[in-house]
Amino acid sequence: MRYLHTMVRVRDIDESLDFWCNKMGLVETHRKENESGRFTLVFLAAPNDLENAKSNQAPLLELTYNWPTEGMDDEIYTNGRNFGHLAYQVDNIYDTCQRLIDADVTINRPPRDGWMAFIKSPDGISIELLQKGEKLSPQEPWASMPNTGEW
């Protein structure tokens, strides 16, 4: 397992980039625009981690900007609830999830796609598990397993 990133939701991408890059000194490594999901992901690295971040060998800060929509729930941006999740890359998503289930951990978002799953810590911290390399072929029982709770 390898630590990947911490995700934080932001209200204003320009203001956030000014803070994290211009004031804190982090460097943008890459960004992803998702038109259908209406969000932008911006990944930042500390200057001393920049070379390792380019080869996916350093943890990153992921800023998630949800494009404004009418009636957007403002509660997720208050009292620190804009903290999103920790992310870890695993060698085999199915084996990892099975090991967690065997240890009485609830899989909140099963790896139906062979790529991504979510669990929560005992303190309610969301943890994203991502398959290393290419996504695995969908397999049962994962492919038809429903979500449990929130993630």
C-alpha cells in the first residue's frame, strides 16, 4: 500500500490556488476537468516533493472544485466538513477489500469497477482505496454489491 493524496473541497479555485501555491509555496502537478461530473481536480505537491510527484512517488494535496450549481449544499464547506478523504493505492483492490471485510471493516463504496473503493476509519474519516495500475475486471460479489452508508 502507498499513500497517495489528501482531498479537500474548495469553494473558489482561484482563491485556493493563490493560497496553496502563491502563499504556501505548493506547486501544481496536474489537473483534471470532468465536464459530466461538473468538477475540477487540481493536484499540488510541496516543492521538495516535486520531482517525486511527477513520477507518482510523492503524496499530493488534491483540491476538488465542484462547479457551482443552483441549490448547492453549503454545509459541506463549513466547520471543516470540506475535508474529503485520504487515498491509498493498493496492489489488489479485491484482496484488500476482502481482508478489510474479514477484519470487520465496512466497505462503504465497493470496488464494483475494479478500480476504487471507500471505507471509513472508526472516527469517520473517509479513505479511498485505488487499484495500482490498470483497473481489474469487474468480479462478484463486488460488481453487484450496494453502497453502505456514506463515504
